[in-house]
Amino acid sequence: MFIPVVLKLIVSLLVIILINRVSKNLPLSLLSGSLSFALWIGLSYEEILVTAYQRIMNFNTGGLMLLVGLVIILSMMMKETGLIEELVSTIRGSFSARTSVAVLPAMIGLLPMPGGALFSAPLLDHFDDISGIDPNMKTRINYWFRHVWEYAWPLYPGIIVACDVAGIELWQIFFLGIPLSISSIFIGYFYYLSRIAQDQKGYPLKRDSLNIRPFIPVITVVISYVVIQVFFPMIPKANQYLPMIIGLVIAVSSLQFRKPLSMDTWGKIMTSKNLYKMMVIILMVRIYGAFIDVSIDGVPLVGLMTQEMQQLGVPSLPLIMLIPFLAGITMGVSVGFAGSALPVVIALLGPDPSFGLLAGTLVFSYVCGFMGTMLSPLHVCMIVTCEYYKTGLSASFRAVIIPAIILASIAFIYMQVLIQLFPN
């Protein structure tokens, strides 16, 4: 019996969610989903081992694991040195309590790092004095507001790839994406923040005036990333995670120089179970991604899904929406759907489309792809956020569905507006 590849992918994702719900063991769940999918698409045991080995030994896999490890180390250093408390009190002294909860993950969201939500997650632990803040709400706020800039911020690899695919300048996508980022902020406010009561029991920290010190590590990472991208372009070509890794190393080193930690404290940091558990989770995600990247009879899986939907007679508009969405939900990373699905979407527009059609289709399909990424069990930010707050994956994803639908609907209307505004 013929079973479409897309159905096999969806079932494997359900396996991950269900096993995690029963076992509470995310690495085991990811491994189970990976093996079930690999066997179902017809890979032999030898091919499975070879594919997994190649992905484990891949330079980018090591880079991603190191990056996430450095994020955890820097966040633990900031906690040990008191910078976390300073940062939170500065934000809470500058904004209302409810706004502060969103500002912190949004600020960290300016850093285009995989698993960056892990950096902002501990910051929300300082808001337990606010009514309505529990682990589930922290998960939703941290996850949503961590990604509000993904539609416009030109440092994100997914945006860069999308511009390259469509032949649109980065500054153009920045201005085109700003309305979507603003929409995302408003959706997050009405769907998440509005559920937090205005009343407060008191501040656990002293409200400081604007203090730049606690932001120095984050600023260091951003500046280092930009400098490397602009002046040393060969570094990201060698490994896409190297610019962020270098920035994190500089931030860790400078923080140690400014506020030295003892050897005992470093021993506690380097032997933390959370550090190595997160790195194992990242490894499992990468192995699952390796099976998604394989080709069947010489055709990549994303291309095979596209062929299957075209053979089933699916019209162009649903294809423009579904292809990026499915690529996003199965890859869990924006650069993945941008590189694999958007070229197919742009090709569906035919030769020489108008700027309005090109730009409108690009932003709509990008939002659809990113909503797939936001709903993907392979999205590192969701994985590490749920792991940190000890919340369930399935419940966390359910809380994202309606905001995702609303944002995709806004993007569809926005596409129609752009088509009318730029007909040539």
C-alpha cells in the first residue's frame, strides 16, 4: 500500500511526542522517532548506522553542540556572578512587570543562536511574584517572544537564505518583515500576556535605574557576530555556528576577567547534568535531521513531498502554504525550510513575477514555514524551554497553534496587500 512520505514524517513526529509524554525522556523519544522514520522510509540497518555516524561526525553537529553548551555556561556564569539579577532588576525597573516578562526573551531573540530560549528561560524565574506566572506560562512567553524578530531581523540565517532564494535585498526583507514582527508582538500580548494579572505581590529584587553592565555579555556576542560576518566572511563559511561560538567564547572570557569565578564554581558548572543532557538532546535532534535529509531514489524527501502533492492535484496556493510548513515542522529550523522549500515556492510563481507577487509570496510562505518550525518537536528552543521548566511538549505546542494560525492569516492578508501595492 502506498503511504505518502509526509504521512510517515507526521507519524514519526507523533511517536516522539507520545513516547516523551509517557517516558519523560526526550533523548529516548527523539531516538525512537528517528529509528521508526528511518526504517519506514526503507533504510537498512547499515544505512541507518552510516547516516547517523556521518551526522555525528559532521563539523556542524559539533559546532551546534558546542554553541548550546557555551550558552548554558554563559547563563550559569551570569547567574553565579549576579548579572542575571542585575539584568532582570534593570528591565523591571524600566518597564511594567507584565511588559518585562516579554522584553527579556525578545531582547535575547536578537541573538540568532539555536537554543537561545535556554538563555532567556532562567530570567523569567525572577517573575514568580506576579500572579498568573507558572511554568506553563513561562514556557509559552519565553518561546513566543524569543522569536518575534525572526521575520525581519537580517542576522538570522533563515532570512538571509530567503533573500538569496528570492533575489531580494536584506534591507527590503527587513522593512517587509517589520509589520509581521509587530503583529507577532501584539498576538503574544493578547494571547499570553493579557492572561497575566496586573496585580503584584512585590518585587523580589531591588528596582535599579538603567544599568548597562548586565547587558555587556549579550552585547559582546552581538557585536562579535556582526564583526565576523562583515569583516571575516570566511569564518561562517567554514562553519555556520562559528561566529556565534567565537562571540560566546569572548563573552565568557571577558566575564571571567571582570568577575572571576573560583575553581570550585567552575567545577560545578562543568559537571552540571543539565549541560550534558542538553548536548545529548541536540545530538539526537541532529541525527533525526540526518534521516530527513536523505534522498529516496535520488530525490530529496522535501522534493518527494512536493512531487506527491502535485501528483495529487493540490492547487498552487495550498502548495505555497503547505510545502514550507511541512518542511518547517519536519526540520525544526528556519534555515532548513528556507533552503529546501522556498526555492520550490518561488519556482511556482513562474518567470519574471512582479515585485508585489514575489515579495508577498515570500513573506507569506516564510511565515508558514516558520509556523511549522514553531510547531516542530525538533525545534531546539521548544525542546530546551520545556526541559528547563519541566513542562510537557504536547501542551506547549497546543498553546502555539492558535497564535500561529492568526499570524499566518495576517501574513496571507499582507500578501494580498503587497500584490496590489506593487503590481509591476
